[in-house]
Amino acid sequence: MKAAELFVRCLENEGVEAVFGIPGEENVDIMDVLLDSSIRFITTRHEQGAAFMADVYGRLTGRAGVCLATLGPGATNLVTGVADANMDHAPVVAISGQSATTRMHKESHQHLDLVNLFRPISKYRTQVIEPETIPEVVRKAFKEAQAEKPGVSFIDLPENVAKMDVPGKSPLLVQKPMQPIAPAEKIAEAAALISTAKYPLIMAGNGVIRARAAGQLVRFAEKLNIPVANTFMAKGVMPFSHPLWLGAVGLQARDFVACGFDRADVIISVGYDMVEYHPHLWHADKEKQIVHIDGAPAEVDEHYIPAVEVVGNIGVSLDAMAARARPQETFPAALWQAIMNELSEHADDPGFPVKPQRLVWDLQRVLAARCIVICDVGAHKMWMARMYQPERPNTCIISNGFSSMGIAVPGAVAAKLAFPNQTVAAVTGDAGFMMNSQEIETALRIGTPMVIVIWNDGGYGLIAWHQLRRFGRPSYADFSNPDFVKYAESFGAKGYRVRAADELVPILRQAIADDTVAVIDCPVDYSENMKLTERLGKLVCPV
Ligand SMILES: Cc1ncc(C[n+]2csc(CCOP(=O)(O)OP(=O)(O)O)c2C)c(N)n1
Ligand SMILES: [Mg+2]
């Protein structure tokens, strides 16, 4: 067998359904073998698009998404999406071609030391030097990428190695990763601490979703009558309407949910990734007791010194503690009511350009119950993160570790590929949209319908917001846009323009019914950004 063929057999053995990428001269052997494989190759229009597709595929399925590029510029184009996946703990295996081992020691066309380039943005990285190591390399790459906390494995396959013969080798047995159970004495210690708490608060992070433990989290909260705040990346662990839900945490500014943190004496942090929200922002005084429930030991931070660490399978830990701890008698109802009032403000505001609050509400009305939403990065993300709450976990993807713009459109392609029966929407700023809008062509070619909602402010809204806060004036944050309707139509997609606030919901419904790629250009009123800053600056806690 040729090394390239053995490599592809190993990918099939891992259950890989799709590889996202761009062919190049140094990966032609793999590309040719893929023609005779069960794996579907998704040709993208930029390697960054391929990496973001693998990233979102990995987040949604828990199985490593796979992207492939050629050496040099192909591999460097993967970098942003790969870094995003690694920092956000999404399982991804990234593969690149490489120059022949006979020319790596000297200045050589397109040659870069890729293993070193990918070092800070991967959990595991290696170059295949001997073809007989391929089964071990591929197995290890998937095992590392998928093990808690997940991340990226990078494999560099030199062109001469890909052509070599490897007799007598076959893929290795894939073993399911084992998540150990937390020790009983730690469960007992944590349950005792929770039982004596006066005002406990649960902070649920993305680890809950990765562990598929949202059901256990809700049972735990309900049984013990403890309110829940979720990070941006844990959206949907509890639905909006749940009487124990206190909103999302992660906004750098003080928000209502911060009142819940102020008041709490015990924070029960479940599946929390520190990369999402610095502990000093919610635990400045270092006086609370922290119960750390996770699949991995706590990261070190002077503001995050757990009183108890319950490390092991999250769902099992939650069930075991729910059975042992004493339920709370009271609940901060006034705070819950204040948060609900705040989040519902402007839900029906008729103003135009559309207010961000109205935009989120309309998305919530149409999408929250039945869609997968991929959110981009910008001011729109802050509004979505603060206000949008889907009914189910893993149905609102937000990049909040690396927080890279450009994830939404390619991410939506991968989401639709992974879940063809679900409606998929990309919610994006005008700048982030233009960073990877070329993947509209990919979506139309491979047949992944999606709705793309562009928040059009003609600028880098989040940066202007920040500049206004710091300096009172924006700096170089404006630009002009193409006509997004015509732009969409030039690909063969549908294009819509919102001309009044009341048009958004019917346009959204029509765009879903179109069952193709539909782009909605929605002008947004970002004068609300500073109004929010001012309002939160004067926030008086209702508890
Ligand atoms: C790739 C990348 N470049 C730059 C940034 C810094 N950044 C964060 S938000 C933002 C502006 C986003 O503009 P847009 O997509 O239009 O969204 P808006 O803020 O206007 O809603 C920038 C430049 C980033 N996060 N990612
Ligand atoms: Mg913008």
C-alpha cells in the first residue's frame, strides 16, 4: 500500500465523514486516494474557511473535524481557524502537505517549518518521517484532539513520504476515550459545602456541553433550587424561560447577572474554561468559596482557588451531588425578574435601523427553538451573547476563547453538513461576513442551505464602541459595503434587504423556506451600544 492510501484508510477508520480543504501540489497523493474513499472532500475557497468548518464540525459533533491544506501558504492560511479551534477547545485534526524530506535542510520553494509554526496553536503536532508510523500518528492525533479538554492535532505529511510503499500496515483499533469518575470523598466534600451555602450560584461553561451533561445540570439546579448563569459558549444548557436561568456571563462590563455573583458566597463552577471569562472579573474580592466541577483539574489563577475540586465525568458528579446536598429554600426572584425585564426591553421596538435588542428578539422568536445558529465576532456577538438563549444546548455556537471574526459563514456550512435536517443560520457583522463570504460558493456547490443575517453598520462596530468608551471618539473603524443583495445574487444565492423593523421576521421565515443560501442585509442602530454602556455603568443591583 502507498503511504497516502494508508493515511486515508486511517482517517476512514476514525469514522471521518468529511475533510474540508484545498488541493495543492504537495498533497496530490492524498487527494487522489480520497477519490476512492467513503470520505467526502469539501473543496473550500480559502483554507481559513476549511479550518473554521472543521472547528464548528468538531464543536457540534464532539468528533474531530478534519481540514487539509498544502504546504507553505496553504498551511499558513489554516492558522486562524486552527488557533480558534484550539483555544475554544474544539476537536480538530489539521493536515498539511510538506516539501520532500530531501529538501528541508535548505532554502527551498514554499518550505516552512510547519510543526513549529503550529506548536502554540495545537495540543499535539508531528511530521510523518517514516511511513510505517502513519497508523500510530493518526490514532494519536485523533485521541489527543478529542480527549478532554479537546483541541487541535496537526500532522505534516511530506510529499515524498506520501508516495512511499508501506507493506503490512493497517489502521489501529479506535478505543473510546474514558472519563474517570470523581472520587466519592470529593463528591461528599462538595455536597457538604453546597449544603451550608447561603447564596450558591452555578456558573455553567462549555465543558457541560462537551460532556453532554446539560440534562444533569438542569436536574442538579432544580433539585437544589440554585440559579444558573452560563458562559457564552454554554448557551442552551438552560432555556430562556427557565425560572432558574440568570442569563449569560462574559460581558466585560458589569451586567445584571454580576449582581448574582456579588451576592453569592459559593460559586459552583461546572465545565468552566477560564479562557472565556477571567476570574478577576467575577471574583475580584477572592472571598467566595469555589466548587470546581470539571473533567480536568482547575487552571491556576489567583482569583480562582477552588475550595473543592471534583474532577471526573461531569454528569455523574452532578447527579451524585444532587442526591447528597441539601436544597436551598430561597431564590433571588427579584434579580430574575429584573433580568427578564432587561432582556425583554425593546423586544418590539419599531425603530429603524433596527435596534440590536429587537434584532436579537426577532432571531430568538424565529430561530431559538429549532435552529443551529453560528454567531460571528463583533458588537453583534455581545448582543447575541447577552440576550439570545436557545432552547437546546449546542445550538448557538460562539467563538469566545480566540474570538476570531470570520467563523460564521464557513461554520454554518459545517453545521448543515453535520445536521442536514436542521435549519442553520449565520449571524454576522458586515466585516466578519466579508472575511469569509467566498464560502457562499462552497455552500451552494455542495448543497448546504443556510440563512445569513448581516448586521449592517458600515463599520467595525465593536471596536468603535470600545474607542468611544476609552477616548470618546472612534478611530478608523468605518468602511463601505458592497450591495449585499446583489452580491448574494451574483453567487446564485437569494438576497433580502430589511427596510423596516417589522420586515425582519417575515423575511427570516421566507429565507428559511427558500431552502438555499439566503443573505439578509439588516441595517442596525449601534447608537444603542453606548446607551447600554451608560445604563450598565449606573446599574443598581435589585438584590
Ligand atoms: C480576525 C479578527 N480580526 C480582528 C478582530 C478584532 N475585532 C473584534 S470585533 C471587530 C469588529 C467586527 O466588525 P463586524 O464584523 O462588522 O461586527 P460589528 O462589531 O460591527 O457587529 C474586530 C476588528 C478579531 N476578533 N478577529
Ligand atoms: Mg459591522
